[in-house]
Amino acid sequence: MSDEISKEEWLADEVLLLQDGGEMPEVAYHAAVIFLCKDLDGPQLILDEGDLLVLKKAVVGRFRKIILRDLLPENRFTSIYRGLERSYANWHRLQGYAGREGLEGEVEKVGVEVAQSLATFLQQEYEDVVEKGQESAINCSSSQLVGFSADVGLDLGTEVPLWQQLFAGGSV
């Protein structure tokens, strides 16, 4: 049995690290490429475009994970929750990354999921805050929420018609 690790195994390991990494997936991608190709302690692989695409899609997957993390109602009052403002910022970071890397189609798929999750989040927030009088977990302005919703294709007026009641004064 050989102790040599295949290129596919190295890539698979890096994909796992990228998908479960920190808050800066694009930086982790560049670190992974340097480790895989140039680091003297790394395998010094030669990666082709297909190999790089695997890693780039893992970056999109990590962005997806951290964006959706902050749209899960059950995370609202936990230590992992960063809020809608952070989710929106990460959405912008994902769009920029995807635009630079030619992965816009991947972002469209994520956008559908983000829109659904945002609608669910806001519906739960409405029930908890307006109907039950609980504390709100929304940490962005109403205009930021409108922008986020528009960016991901969520029609607030149709999907979450009473969303404005979550903000003092009820207007944008």
C-alpha cells in the first residue's frame, strides 16, 4: 500500500476545509491554492482549471453556509448568530467573488435558497416580535432589508406583507 496521497484526495481535504472554514472563504481559497501548489510543506501539485473550479465551488458553498446560518430563526439568540446585516454583507461578498470567478450561475442557485430562508426568518420574527412581544433579532435597517430582499429576488410585499411592523414606525 502506498503512502502517497492522490491529487483528488488532497483536493477533497481542501474542499472540506473550505466548506467548514471561517468567515472569509475567499481568503481560505487562496491559502488552499498556495498550500497545494507552492508551500514547501504542501504536496506541490499542479492544478488545472477543473481542479480550481472544485475549490471555487467550495468557496461558494461556504458563503452559502454562513449566509444561511444567519437566516435560521433558531440561531437568532445564539453565539453563532451574526444577524441580517452580516448575512447581507456576506451576500455582497459572494456576489463579488462569483463575478470575479465567473460563477454567477452558482450564485443564482444560492439566491433562491437565501430568498426562501429570508422569508421564513421574517415570518418567524414577525410572529415572535409582533404577535408574542419577544425581542427582535433584526440588526439592520429597513432599507438594508429592502435591499437584501431585492438582491435575492424576494418580494417583501407579497411574501412577508407585514414585515414593516418589525421596524419602529413601520416604514422604510
